[in-house]
Amino acid sequence: MAEIYRDIKKLIEKINIKNGQTISFHHHLREGDMVMGIVIKAAHELGIKNLRVCSSSIMKCHDFLTEYIDNGTVERIETSGLREKLGEYVLAGKMDEPVIIRSHGGRARAVGCGETEIDVAFLAASSADSFGNATGITGKNAFGSMGYGIWESKNAAKTVIVTDDLSDDMLEIKSVCQSNVDAVLVVDEIGDTQKIKAGSLRIKKDPLTGRVAQNTAEFLMKSGIKLNNAGIQMGSGGISLQTVKYLEKYMAENEMKFSFAIGGITGMLVDMLNCGIVKSLADVQSFDSCCAGSMYKNRNHHEIDVNTYANPLNKNNMVNSLDIAILSALEIDTEWNVNVITGSNGKFMGAVGGHQDVAEGCGFTIIVSPLIRGRIPVLTDRVNTLVTKGEFIDAFICEYGVCVKPEHEEIIEKLNGNGIKNLTLRELYDKTLKYVGKPEKPVYGDKTVAIVQDRYGNTLSEIKNLVK
Amino acid sequence: MMPDRYWRSVLYVPGDNPSMIQKSFVYGADAVTLDLEDAVGMTKKHQARYLVKNAIEYLDFENTDVFVRVNSIASEMWKKDLELLNLSKITAIRLPKAEAGHEIFEISDYLAEREKELNMKNGSVFLIPGIETAKGYLNLEKILNSSERVIGVGLGSEDFITDTGISRKKLETVKVGMVLTARAYGKFVLDSVYPDFSDERGFENECVMAHECGMDGKSLIHPSQIETANRVFSPSLKELETAREILGLNRKNSTGDAFNYKGQMVDKPIIERCERIVKYGEKNG
């Protein structure tokens, strides 16, 4: 039987968290997460200092961290993304140590190989049993896959399951195995049910998104790229979701099926699984609340850990089996490099997520985005922050059409034969200059406030404090 | 003569909105109407004229034809609307609230002078008068015949409903009437906008009704309406195949007499309709 605690402070004292140690979290509860707050607050009240917070991502709901950095409880952060108030705080140069930003695969590697040694992993679970088994698939706050947490439980020195649904009987589904669990903490609520259940994804009705999606779907239908039996990652942005909608119809009409879909799994992919358009789903992170129920009922909807998903040191990871991926971008430059972490104003606006992993592993990677957002061009001469190298990108699709890398001669010929003109990045860049000119670049200071690593731990970009 | 073009979807874009103008041609509409009339408030007319001028000058509208809707003849603002524009980049001028033939003469004469100044062929810029009142409807024949530039007309239902008291649901008769008159002179007819762009089903129903009345396309107020309009106002693949077969048989028919196609008599009007359908197919792949 696992040790069960109902008092967080007693638990922290028992497992003996010390100053300067590394504690980790997953972000499967999306904007509804309360677990990080419960742990950090208790650590502060116990006078623990200089913690390193290592989270699979940091959301807006974690803005409270600024307060705990100010009071010395938290000293360092490792994450896949930064946003809002915490992002501005970091950019203002208020942290002594730079934030380490990694992709999901990069984090899996760092945690697995010991580059980041986790002292205690606090893993939210919507159900746990008194043996220590845990899952996100059942329980009142079911959130779906525990893909990031599963790998954490296998590598952390100590693992604590945090749940609001403890069962005396053994769980039917065990995402995290009791053999990797040291203790279970029972709390009133692991998160805000409404925000956990709401999911983050809805199809946008705006015409620009629809146009880019139409261009993307048309490209996939007419490029000669093999769709039948392909492995896909479609992403979770509005453009990707609408593209899936267009493709769904085409696949059904032509009696084609995708072999598998991976990554963040959306309700739309679940629908495609149920209709038989995709044969199986490998779910490392669930974007819609229906995913939990689907994994519970459907044996072809698999929960996978992040090691299986994208760890580059694991040669059999799933991103390497991908045939087609659709990814978004905050910026792309004329050398095909992509930025998904900072906006053109220099502010943190997103997360690396699986971007680097998928782009590197996948057979054909497409970046989709409007060419101009508001009055800001997405295509630029040089990305503000390099996140994914241009060598891993194969095509860029925007509202004005399709731009495939020149080395894909066969695809370009096929497109031309089907009446689709292949644009060049230069042509599109000139269009942005003509329409909206060249925006001023942000002005940075000298202090390094964040480091973006590649999947293997090399530094890709150093982000400096933002002056203007 | 019916124009050698197909305007199934004609998207209105407010002339004072640079962001919307800049993206207006990416959505797949057959034409866009840069609007200087109702969509632009009185205080913004001047600014909108410059925006439209620059848009026409600098944007590449690619395969989308550009129309400009000027203010009504009665307002005297139409000349100011037109004097800045490079007419060589405009396919047609939409003229709101047309009620009489002499109005068309006036604008047609003005366009002829401007075309001369710009070394353009006389009559290059077409006119599409808007029928928005009972008087306009009753004078439709005169309006259609007032100038060679008039290639078709558009129904403006909101003003028409206000002027006549006829409900939207009962506009069917008006639409058929417009089509009959326009066809008599080889012109096309555009249906009016459907103002509630969130009502997809209502919009599609109205497109179908207009198509069944013989109308050629529809004015639109939102890009989300383009796909439906293009679909409804396009001939089906089956119609296209049939038209190609009939034209193939006609080429072999050296007598020029009517002939039999699957039990149906084929004569000149059917041949002309088939030619129109096939021409559409060639344009739209």
C-alpha cells in the first residue's frame, strides 16, 4: 500500500524536500491546474527556498509563480512554454537564472538521461487507488492522457500522486504504476473542473483561418503525398482543426484511412477514430475532455508517455514514424526557420510543445499560418527566436497559397499539374513588405533571461531581457 | 451579349477597412466590390476613396475581378468617388439605386472621357446598376439599354423592401421579372446580399431560390458565404458532362438542324446554354 497523506505540509516534511531541489509537474489539467499552486504555497509556508520548478508547460493559471520567485521560494524554471504575466516578468530580467525552454521530446530526454534530475514529481491524477496506481482517464476531473506524468514517475527520485478521487479498490486503468509511486496526496480539488473539462480547442469560424485550412487541405489532396495509411500529427490550432474537417470528408469519399494520429489529441480526431477514418490514436496529451472517455472505451485510443512520443534518444519514438505534420508558427523566416515561443513584439506568447520533435521526425512538415496577422507579418527576414530549424520544414501554407521547398521537385510538378501555383518564400516576403512594410524589431538588453534548447540540449536561442 | 465571365460570388468589402481590402481576394470570390457607398459613413468617404485608390493601384487581386460601388447619381458624390481611381484596374462600377436611363448616360459619358484620358478602349469599364426601388424595377428595360457598358444588374433587396413593402420571402416574383427582362437583352442578374451571415441554412436557401429564378450569382457580405454561393451557382458535374456531350454531337451535326439527344430535342438555345456551361467549366477547372 502507498503512503496516503491528506496534509501537504506533512507530506513535504516526510519526503524531506530541501532548499534548491527540483520539483516537477505536468500540465495535463490545462488552465484548470491547482496542483502546482498547492505545492508551491506549502513549500513557501515551510520556508523552503530556491526550488527549481520543472513543468511540462506553464500556463496562464501559473502566473502566481512571480510572487514565489520574488519571495525566494522558486529560483529556477524549466518549461516548454511561457505566457502572460510570468512571461513578462521573465522578460523584465527579474529572475537570476535563465528559464530553460525545451520541447516535450527534449524534456523527456533531459529527464531520462539525468540532465535534469527531478527530486520530487508531483503528478495530478483524476483517480488514484490506495496502492498508488493513478490515471487521468477516470474520476470526476478526468482530463485524459497522463503522457508527461508517466515518464516523470519512472525517472523522478520520488513520485507523489496528487488526487481528489482516491479509491480503496484497485483502479481499472493504471496510467502510472504503483511501483513508481512513493506517496499519494489527497486534496479537495486537483483543479477547476470547468476549466479542465472545457478543453482549449474549438473550430474558429473566422474566414482567414478557413482560407488557410482550405489551401492546406487542397494541397494535401493534390500534392501526390500519400494520405492513405499515413501517420499524422495535425496539431491543435484553428487552422489544423479546420483542415482535418476538410480532409475527413475527402478521406471518407475516397475510402482512405490514416494509419495513426499522435500528439495532442482533439475531439475531432476522436470523431475520426470513431468513423474509422483514422485507425488508431496515440495520445500523449488530451486537448478535449471527450478523450478520457474515448480512451476508456476504445482500445484503439492509446495512452502513450512522452518518451514513446518524442524522446530523441529513443530511436523508436513515434514522431519518427510520422508521414505528415501540420504545425503552426508565430514567425517563419525566409530561411524556413520557425519561432513558436515569442511574438514579433518579443513577448512570450506560446510554447515549443512538440514542434521541434515533430518537425525533425516527420516525413513532410507543413507550417500553416496567415501571412499577416492583423498588421504584423508572420513571414520575416529573420525569426526573433529560433525554435525549429528551417532544415526540418518542408512547406509553408498561408491565405495566399502554397510554398513548398524547391528540393521537393516532384511535389511541385504535381501541384503545377493540378493547377496550384507553388509560390516562393521570397515572393511572399515581398508581398508582406508591400502590404504592411517591415515592422520594427524588439529591442533587447544584455541579460540572458531564457535559453531555448534543441531536442538534444544544445542552445538554439538565448532570449535577452526586453527593453522595448 | 452576356459577359464572358462568371460572377457567382461578389463580395462587398467596406472601402474604409484596409485589413479587409488587403485580404478580400484570397477567399475565392469571383469578384469583390470595394464599397464607397453604404458601408462607409459620411465622415469617412474621403479616407475610403484614397484607400480604394491605393488598393487598386498596389494590390494584386489575382483572379478576382474588382468592382467599385460608388455613391448614387443623385448624391453627386459619385464623381469624387471615381476621379481618383485608375479605371484600367477596375472591371465594373456598381451604381446604386438606379432609377432611370439618363442617369446611366451621365456616368457612361464621364467614363468615356476618363477612358480617353487614360488611353483605354472606349467602353472598357462596365456598369452594373443596382435595382433598389419600384421605379428602378419598372424602368429596368431602359436602364439595361441605356449603355453598352451595362452588362447586368443587381438587386438591392433591403432598399427594395423598404421602398415597396414587399417582404423578402415574396421577392421571388421580382427576381424572375428581373431575369426575364435582363435575358431579353443578353444581360446577367446578381441577387442581393443576405444580411445574416451567421444563418448558413437561410443563406443557402436564398441562393437556391435565386438560382432557380435564373439569377447568375449573389452579392455577399461575408467571406464565409463564398463557398456556398460558388457551389449553388455553378453547374453540377453532371450538367457539365451533358453539355460537353451535346456540344460534341453538335460538332458532328453538319446540317445545323435540331437533333435528338437521349430523347430530348437539341436546338440553338440549348447549344448556347451548353456553350456557356462548358465555358464555365474551362474557367473553373
